[in-house]
Amino acid sequence: MLFFLIRMDFKGKDIISIKDFSKKEIDYILDYAKDMVRYAMGEKYKNVLGGKVLSSLFFEPSTRTRLSFESAMNRLGGRVIGFSDPSGTSQKKGESLADTIRMADSYSDAIVVRHPHEGAARLAAEFAEVPVLNAGDGAGRHPTQCLLDLFTIRTEKKKIKKNKIVLLGDLKYGRTVHSLAYALSLYGAELTFVSPASLKMPNEVINECKELGIEPTYTSNIEKAIKDADVLYVTRIQRERFPDAEEYNRVVGAYKIDNNLLKNGKENLIVMHPLPRVTEINPEVDTTPHAIYFKQAFNGVPVRMALLSLVIGGKL
Amino acid sequence: MKKELKIPRIKDGTVIDHITAGNAVKVLHILGIPKSSSSTVSVAMNVKSKLGKKDIVKVENRELDPHEVNKIALIAPKASINFIRDYAVTKKHKVKLPDEIIGIVSCSNPTCVSNAKEPVKSRFIVISKDPPRIKCYYCEREPEDIADKII
Ligand SMILES: [Zn+2]
């Protein structure tokens, strides 16, 4: 038991990449997040991080991630300083990220950072004494999104293992979907990748899944893929990935999720999306029991509460 | 003139042998030679050997630090280092790539934070020693052509 307690000491730990964590550690975070749900809803309150200050540094806007981090800190009794986009900050005047981090380090007990450059959070962690939480670095990692996705599947399906999970959309450029494929493989989920041919999952990610004992299947046919699926994870296909509007419209049209398509799926199929969505999911799906994406967005709060409490060192 | 006289034997110093053909100049660049020393340096390129063509570098009157020389394993994984005293090889070992490569290779990812104006040196984790494969510590990308990315 003592060994367990020592191993699960997250105080001062940076949250940079999902790959920095073992399955046991992820389980521990998800269990703790479950305890946080009623606090995240405001039904209960405990001053877990009273007197603590979080720096929330968003060098590019990301409304959902920022608001859920800030809500998480406030729900725990802590306070937030920072900025939501870099215009008007000294960064705009040419200050390095390293210097901004040094400053935030001396003003706060933890730093959340979102930055357009890949590897920015890893760099931030080098210059900060306090723990750094990566809220997305360019096309790079986004570990809290990955954790909340895992949390959502576990909450809705009781477990992650053995679920048939379809990852749909832009599987090539979206690195968050790469981390998710890795993490789901770690848990032994069955994976199917559905994407247009030009946006296929890269081989290095498929190899990572294989190293974890998972043989993902690939298809471009969404109707077939969702027949026996338990989870359909939809990602956005970005216009800028296509040479012309016509090709883009054709692809987006082919992968649009609506009630007619979902008739092919199981009754308890859940549909997830990291949001914001544009046209990938028809709003008519919102009112069906399949739609989990708004719950998923809420889950960002208890998961981030669990992380903040663990790394800053407050107890529920 | 006999073949072996193309590059003269040295009395004292260091010989780096079995450098991947064509990479001798890059090897010197990595080692900061001749800038960091006033020693005589001779370079032989495309020397025929049993294992095909190779490059050789000889640095007179100076024993290079093996830790320094190990960095060249990035572009010359088969190279060996020979220390020479009084025309005889006193020590010989193969280069061994260190676990981390700092400040020698730049990241090929233009949006990597290590390519932004930040006060850090490039940093790579070695994921395979031979053939050399490295991964950026910051963005986790692998450069396709390491030699091309030597700073
Ligand atoms: Zn990089």
C-alpha cells in the first residue's frame, strides 16, 4: 500500500504528453476525476485549492479548453490569472515563451499553457519550477483532451477494454486523435479507422497500436464501420487540407453523421466529438441518446479538477 | 607515389577512420575542427577499403575527447577513433552514439518550438544507434535526413 501511495504522488508533476503516464497512473487520474464530478457540477464544494493561483496562458485561443480549466480551478476554490489570446501581451512585443513562463512561475502555483508551437509545453516545463499542464501545443499533444475522452468512454461504457471504437475524420493531421489511438490501444480497445484516403492514420501511429497488441482495421465505408461499433469518435475535417472546395465538400458530405446513418448502428452506440463541430454532425443527432459530445465537453471540468488538485497538491 | 602515402602517417594525435564516405567535412564541422585547434588536420575522402569507400580524418598532436567524438556517430556510425603515440596506435574504439544529442542537429519541423526564438539548444533523444535514428525532445518528430540538419 505504501508503495502504491508513493507511486501515485503527482505533486509537482508536469502534464505534457499522455505517453508520460502508465496505465495505472491514468486509471488513478480517471478514478479521481469520477470523485470530482459532483464538485464539478456545483452540487458539492470543498476548498481544495484555496489560496492557490493558476496561470492560464493561452497564446492562441481555445475557448472550451480555457473555460473548463478556469472553471476547474474556481470550483476547487483557487484563483486564475492569465490571458486568453496573446494580442496586447509582451509576447506580441517579442518576448520569448521562456521569459513569460519564468514570470508566471513566480506568480502562481501551476501553469496551463496553450501555444501554437509544437513542443512548447515541454519547453515551458524546463523553465518552470511549478507544474506545467499542456493545453495543446500546435498540432502536437493535448493530454487533457485525451484523458477526458478516456474518462467519457469509461463513464458511458463502464470500461474501455474490448469496446469497438471507430475513429472518424481527419486521422492524418490531428495529433490528438493519434494520442487517443495510442491510449485506447493501451487499454485494449478494438479500433477501426475511417477516413478519406488522403487523410489516413499515419503508419507510425498504427505501429504504436500494434506494439500494444492492437490490430486496427481500416475502411473508408462509414456505414459498415458503425454496424457493431460501441463508440463513434468524430473529428473535424479541415477545409485547408483540400486543394479545392469541390473535393472538400464531397468528402465532408460522405462522412456526415445524421440520424439516418445512425440507424445502422447499435442502440447504445455513443457519438463523441472534441468540439467545436462545424458540419460533421447534423444537429438532429443532438437530442438522441447517441449524442454524448456535450457531456464529453462537461467531463473536461472534473478531469482537469483532478489534475489540478493532484499536481498542485490539494486533497478532496 | 605509393597509395598509402596519399595521407601521411602521423606521429602523435588522433585518427578517425571508417567515416561514411563523403561525410568527413561534416565530421570536422561537428568536432569544431580546425577552429578549436591549431593542429594540422588532414582529410582523405573516398578512400578505397575492404568495406567500400570511406573517409579518414587525421588530427596531429591532439587527442580528441572520446565523448566529443562520439557525436559523429550521428552521420558516421561505423567510424573508429585511434589514438596515436609515436606512430603506434595506443587506443582504438568504435564511436558510440550518446543517448541524447544536444545542439548539433536542428529540428526539421518548422513549427517546432526549438526553431522559435527561445533560449534553448536543439535536443534529440536517440531511439536507434545503428542506423542512427533520433527524435526531437520537444515535438517528437524524427528528421528524415540527419546529415542535412547538422547545424
Ligand atoms: Zn522538434
